[in-house]
Amino acid sequence: PPEHLAALDAELAKAAELEAAAPGTLAHINIHGGCDSFDEAQADEYYSGALPRIDAFLATHAHLSTGARSGVSHESHRGRPLFHPT
């Protein structure tokens, strides 16, 4: 999880740079975080670290909290901790 959290930090920093360069560009952030090989403890560690980072990002980019596709989503397909095959 630490390297996945570092990658999330880098991606959120890039998103902030994009928004600073072209205000209003970001409408929604879709995160492909975590890994399907995480056990439950690793997934908990990842999301325990990721959610505060995302909250902090949204606090400084309030416009992402409004609109039809507000905020941030986490992918839930194969290869991600939220995937469930049934």
C-alpha cells in the first residue's frame, strides 16, 4: 500500500497542477487505486490512507463537490480491491 499511496499523491498533485493551469478543467476524478492482490488488511491500509488524501484534495478544489458527477470515484472492476465477481 505505501507505493500505491505515493502514486495517488503524485496523481493528485498532477490534477492540482492541471487545475491551476486551466481553472475549471477538472469535473470529476476517477481513481484506479489499490490492487487485487491486497488482502483485507492491505486494502484497509490503502483506503485508510487514501480517503483523507482525497478529502484534503476536495477541500482545496471545492467545485469538484458539485455537479452531476461530483467528487471522486474509485474503480470497482477486476484488478481493484472493490471488485466482486458475483
